[in-house]
Amino acid sequence: MKRRTRLSALAATIAVLATTPAVVGLQADADPKPKQVSPGYDLLFVRHAKSVYPVPEEELNAVGIQQAARLVEFLHDEPIASVDSSIMVRTYQTADGVAADHDVPVLADEDLREVELPSKDERIAGGIMYQWVNDPSTRGNAFGGAEDYYDVQERWERWWTQYAREHRNDRGTGVVVAHGGIYGLMLPETCANKPQLPFSERFPGNTEFIKAHLNPNGTLVCTAFGVSPDPAAMPNADGSPHYYYEVDPVTGASTKVVSPTP
């Protein structure tokens, strides 16, 4: 039986205080802000902040703590009605500040945990996921890992079916904090408009998020991939400005957009 744990904002804070240094809030005036545009529930699928490596629990490191604080500031004025996370420590720590700021509990679910692969080396893990995405005939191959594509799909769909049922008639914004791998594999297939993205752009960076909208009929529409709460601190490897992809809510066509900075 899977574990599904509800933590109050206070309880979640206590749970991670022992491993989380004090955080200094940062000024938040980045754009674009999430906005509710039609009946239904706005969703932000956030990848956790940067964590230590290769410590097994992978708690947030100093950079990740700053990123998590920036996320809290960015979302401070948004109508956050729920906060969900995976069961893993780094997602708890990222979600906790947002939940506390909006006085809602964190609901953690092990079905949202990261994809279990034979290696954490990005080249190896990325190569496996590339094959799963681009060659469906490989999806039953776990490549020596703990899961294959269908294992991940099964637990994601179990979580998503329950989440959509519970929230499709809600109003406001829901925040879900999980992992780049599971988002990159599952969200483009879950969204009804099937976002058309380069492979690497399916996977958000630390605290980047995917904007989506859950309609009352239970369908999900993705509208942006890779939005950052702090684009000035996340330039590309070549030093160029941070960018994200806007996604057409009907066709799924994606347009690269340079992120505005203060």
C-alpha cells in the first residue's frame, strides 16, 4: 500500500528544521506570474530546489535553500489553495515554505517520487529516458534499474487520477513539488494539448515549474514549461538569458521566450 502523508505547515517545518539552515527571504518581482484564466484549477508543477549529492536523503544545499526562499517570495501573493509533494526530503523542504506562507498543509505521496534508475549520472539517466520517450519499444526495459517506463506511468496515473478527481472543481492555484524526471516523462503525455518540446526542455531545472490548468471535466492543459521564479540567477550554460517555452493551449505548439528579469 502506498504512503500518503498529510503534514501541516508547522509539522513539515519541524520535520526538516534539523537539516535546514535558516533562510533569508529574497525580493520577488519576476514575471510571468501564474494567473487563473478560466473556470478550473491552476496548477504549478515545481521541481524541487537544488539538493546535496550524493547524500542518500538529498536534503537541500545552501543554493537550494536560497532557491526555495525565492519560490516562497514569488508565490506570496498567489491564491495558493493546496500544496502537494513527493515523499522525498528535498521536495518536503521545497514545498514547506510555500505551504507555511499560505497556511495550508503539505500532502506528500510516494507515487510522486523520482524515477528509480540504475545511475544518478545525468548522462546515463538521460540516455535511458531519451530511449523511453523516443523509442516506445524500449519502455518495458528497466536497463538494470528498479523501474521501467510503465512502472513510472502506473504510479503517476494512480496519483493523477486521484488528484484530478479531488481538485477539478476547486478554484485558485495548486502547487505540486516533485522531480524533473517524472515530470519530463509524464506531464507532456498527461496534458490534453500534448506539448511539442525538444527532449531536454521537457525536464525543468531546480525550482522551475510547468504551468497548467485543470478543467472541471478533468482534462489538464499545459501552458508553459521551464518558468523560473528567479531567472536572473539561472542563466544558460553559455551565459545567455534564461528562457522558457510557452505552449499553445489547443495545438501544443511551443514558443521559446526569453525570461524577463528585474
